[in-house]
Amino acid sequence: MLRLSSKAPGFAEAFSRVVADRRESAVDVAADVAAILKDVRARGDEALAELTAKFDGHDLDTSGWSIDAEACRKAFDALDPSLREALELAAERIGAYHAAQLPENRDYTDDTGVRLGATWHPVDAAGLYVPGGRAAYPSSLLMNAIPAKVAGVERLVVVTPTPRGEVNPLVLAAAHLAGVDEVWRVGGAHAVGALAYGTGRIAPVDVITGPGNAWVAEAKRQLYGVVGIDMVAGPSEILVIADGKNEPRKVAADLLSQAEHDPTSQSILITDDAAFADAVAAAVEAELAALATRETARKSWDNNGVIIDVAAFDEAPALANQLAAEHVEIATDDPEALMRQVRHAGSVFLGRMTPEAVGDYVAGPNHVLPTGRRARFSSGLSVLDFMKRTSFIQLDQAALEAIGPAAVALADAEGLPAHARSISVRLGQ
């Protein structure tokens, strides 16, 4: 764990190194992924079967290519009632929050008599990547599928790896609850390629969302433009801005909530109380000792954890904006005052009783958020990722006479006489 102080010489340079650190996989998978995508596009289902046998260790013809709706319903019905109720609460709150994001169509006539507007439509089909194995998260399925449903997408397709043919029943239960139409037992870059290009069995989609490993992320990067892509996600991040009035073990637990995801995750604390910083560091060690995921969390904390002492909290927003972290907790007396100055963050959690983890499950806002400083220019997943806007224009003769001559002048200046002529003929010229 790295300890920094804004009062120490060389702080700016040391902090800049933290900001610039790229924690994505050091393995260059671009060439491998390109070859996989080319193979899937050329051979379709045959390539999927071979790659699934190679990477997931099972034969799709034996284990089954897809999982039907009845199996998903049975998985949901078989859940412990308390867990079923928790999933239902999460789905209800996610749905309500995203319903409030639905955009409104516009239709108006301006003062020159030109009718203008825009209409919103959902995409026809969306593909949702759901990780398998250790990272099989039903919450991620809900966070991806429910906004698509709210947007009005007619066909929701899940691809998820089933290592050695084993299926995660929680993922199937979430698929039932979210109203997913198809669940395919394929994962990795080849599954992303199947969603984008289509195969004999899997019809192509228009948008692909969902987290995955380095190969999945690279496949999404390479397929941007073939289909819509939500974002290219990297390792998880949390920035906690906390004063000495917090209980150290609570802040330590918050820091470890992201460290346990992956050894490349990052947890950062900014505080104006050096003694509190020491107490949090000690509390992290105590929490790690009792944590079932301590091996992963330990690597993350030791390699990427940072504690920063600042002279005053008015320094924190500028540091937060440089980090542009996925998750930002502000646990101070007046968290809103600091939030108003934080421009770059995936999601912000206000106050001492708002742990980031509640946002991962039941708060309502989406937990699919930009990482790797991408919050500088992008936002979390929303209904808009599953919709597109079409503008429209209507002129009558008077409106064309009001604005048409300017268009003719611009077309002539650009050396496009046919453009100019298509307007001027309507002006009687």
C-alpha cells in the first residue's frame, strides 16, 4: 500500500504516477482476439463449439447450447425465499430508477415556421455478457437486462460461460426475473463475436453490454462500430474521501469491497487526519485476516492501495477529478459541498451511512460504471445505451424561403451545386 501526503515534497509527481498507472491486463490479447473473431465470423457455430470445448471444457452438443426459459424459472423458484425477495427488491428498484431516465420525444415549430423534433426508439436486440465461474454475478445481469427492458428492447440475449458445463443457478434466476429471452452457454471473445456477427444458432444483436475479462473487453473494443458497445471496462476502483469522525473499520470495509474483486482493483483513501489514516490502515489488516477473499484483496491492497493525507479537504475535489474514479464515497459532515466540486466520477455515495456496496445491489442506479479514468468522458450504463434518437424536419414554402437562401449560399461555397439546386428549384430560381 502506498502512503502519500500532499504536504510532502514530490507529492504532485507521486500522485501523477498513481493517476497514470494503467492496471489493465499486461497481456496483449489483441492479436488472439482478432483471430478468434475472424474464426467465429467465418465458421459460426463450428468455431463456437471448438472454442467452448477448448476454454470451458465441455461439449455444447452434449451439455446443450442454450438454457430454456423453464430452467430459468425453476432456478428462480428454487431460491431461498429471502434471496428471492432480495433479487425482487433489487429488480424493482433498478427498474424504477431507470424508468425515470426515459427520454421524451420533441416536436415543435420555431419562429421561422420550421418544424423540428426528434423521436427515440429502442434497438431491436441487445446482447448481454454475463461472466461465469468465480465472477458469476446475478446483480450484473439485472443491471444490464432491466435498463434494456425499460428501454423497450424486444429481444434480450444473454451469453455466459459454463465452465465444465456447470451453470450458476443465481444467474438463471436473475435471467428469469429480468425477462431475458435467450441464454446461450458460451463465453469469452467468441461469444461476443457471435452476438455481433451472428451464427447459425445465434442471431446478431444491435448492442452488446456487460463486463468480462481482458479477452471480452478487447473483443468489445474491436467490434465497436459493428455493434453498439456500452463501454470497455477495466479493473474496479473506489475512492473514499473521509474525515476522522468515521469509524476506521467501516472505511476499511469499504476499501476492501472493491479490492476483493480482482488483484488489479484499486482502493484509495483521502483524509485530512493522519491519525485516522493510520487507524484505517490497521483496520484494513484486521479486516483482511477475517475475509474469505483475502488472497485477492491482499494483492489488490498491497499492489494498488493508496492512502493520501491532505492538509485540508478543499484539496480533495481536485485530486478526485484527476482520478475520475468509478466509485467515490464522501463521508464528511457536508458531503454535498464536496460533491458539487467533483465533476468526474462514475457514481458518488454521500454520507457516512452510504457504502458503495449498496449501489452494487439495491439502491437503483446502475453499477456498470466507467473505470480507468473514463469517467472524464463517459457515464454509467443507462436506458440510453439501448436507444437511439432520430431527428426530423418539416418545412412549408414560407419556411423554405426564410432559411433556404442561406443553405444555397453555403452549398455553393462548398462546391456542391446539386445540393444548392435541390433547394433553389423549390424557391423558383
